[in-house]
Amino acid sequence: MTASQEPQYSPWRFTVAPMLDWTDRHCRFFDRLLTRRARLYTEMVTTGAIRYGNREMLLGFSPSEHPVALQLGGSDPEELAFAIRTAEAEGYVYDEYNLNCGCPSPRVQKGSFGACLMLDAKLVADCVRAMQEATEKPVTVKHRIGVDDRDDYGFVRDFVGEVHDAGCRVFIVHARAAWLKGLSPKENREVPPLNREAAFDLKREFPDSTFVLNGQIADLSIARELLDRGIDGVMMGRAAYQNPWVLAGVDSALFGDDFKVTRREVIEAVTEEVKTHWKDDEHALRAFSRHLNGLCQGLPGARAWRRTLADPKAIREQGPELFHYAWREAFGEGF
């Protein structure tokens, strides 16, 4: 098959969800070793953090992470535009800027952003316009299908319509309503009923837009089924973090790509990354060890692998050799 004959897939065909405290730069580096085609997302970064915080720590990423999107938390159009302009001016140019309109946590609500923004679609539209004026990259919105008792299809349709009129053409739909009171963020991912049909209805109503379905994408067979039904893309969250090896099948299963990698190759690449860029940074080593915790899930020896990676003594004594050491402890094999 020639290059011109290859299928043209949406850039959002398979994405890994932004997850607070999980999808930091070390996690994304690791994920990229497993898949060349998935679109990666940062943790949510607030506009206030970008204005006042350590930008290298908040925004820095490896060139290998592309395509990678920055998810922003905020509700002030000027501050969102400032965040994007500042990131790009300082060399942190992402492939996409995503506005969080889906997080239901009380802390996020207190900052007047996240899922509560869906109750003010005109403000979201203003935010999107300001963000678009600040960059040439795509500006996207991640949202729920409802908020509290506003969970009828008409509500999310009108929300998307308002934001669509502002120029947004990519919508990441977490197919549950957000309950702003009475549920924890974890419960908000499980208790409100899953309604994937709402995303398909939106796709039919706004055919010029890209719709990415998020919510309980537990494996690649579910992802494939949804894509085959006509949704533009899927977003996998916790399943990709807890069992990251699922990402090693993405390129072949969903893109027809022949890219293959072994666990040993991944461990070698992470070890080299730590030695080269994070040799004296125990925080980075601990982050990598946390993210690689599930790499061997389902294998005999997985428990020993996890135990070694979580062992403070092993982390301290082994340093960058931690992952080689953990492999030997778990599987009795050297590198």
C-alpha cells in the first residue's frame, strides 16, 4: 500500500485522558514508548499556576511526546489566552489546547471552572474565542453530557451548539452527567449512568465536528467497536494507567501500524531517560516507578515487580538501575 493509499485517521482516533496526579511528563514519556499514534494529554494545569508557578515544572515536556495536548483549567478568557501565549512564547508549544469543562471536584468548582462551566455556555464560548486568538493550534473542549438534573440531551446539544458557534470543532465527551454535590470525583466516574448514545447523537447533529468518546473505555475491543460505529475518536483513562501494556496494542489494532515494542525495550528506554535527564532527581525516579507499576500486570512475577518499585530502600540504593533490578527480582533475568 502506498502512502497515498493509507487510511486517513483522525488525529483524535485514540487518546489518553488527562488525569490529575497521573499524566505528568514522566507518564507521557512512558506512554509514548508504548504507542506512536495515541494523542497524549497533560494533567489539568490552571491558569493561575501558569501565571504564578514554576512553568518548566508545569509545562515542560519531551519532544518525543508529540502529539501532546495541554489541558487548561480556568474560566477567565483573558487568563486562558495569557496561559497559551506564555506557554508558546517560552517554547512550550503543544499540539492542542483543551479547556476542562468536565471535572466535578469541589476544589475545581470553587475556582469556577470544570464541569460547572457547562452551566454558562456563553462564557465557555468566550473562553474558546480568546484561546483561539492566542494560538494557531486547535482549541478543544472536554465536557460532560449534563450537570446535576440538567441531563437531558437538549442541554448538552445547546452547550455544544454555543461552543461550536464560537469556532470549536473538537469535543471530547465524557458520557456521564456531572453531579456537583454529594459525589466524590471517583463516584462521579462511576455513579451517574453512562450514556454513550449522546455522543453519537451529537455527531449526527454536528457532522462537521470531531467527537471523541470518553467513559469506561476498558479495552481496545470496546474502542474498536465505538470507532466502527462512527465516532471519530475514543479517550481511554484509568484503564491505560492501571494496565499500560494495553497501549502497546493501539497502533496495530486501531491504526494498522506494524509498530511493536517489548517490555524489556521499554524498561531500557526509561532507564536511559533517567540516567540522561533525571540522574540526581529522586522525585522523577519515584514518578517513573509509580507510572511503570502496572507494566507487568497479568504476568507471573508482577507482584514482585510492583513491590520492588515501591520499595524506598530499592529506590534509594538502585537509583537509575531500579528498573533493571526490579526486573531481575520479578523474573530472575538480567539485561
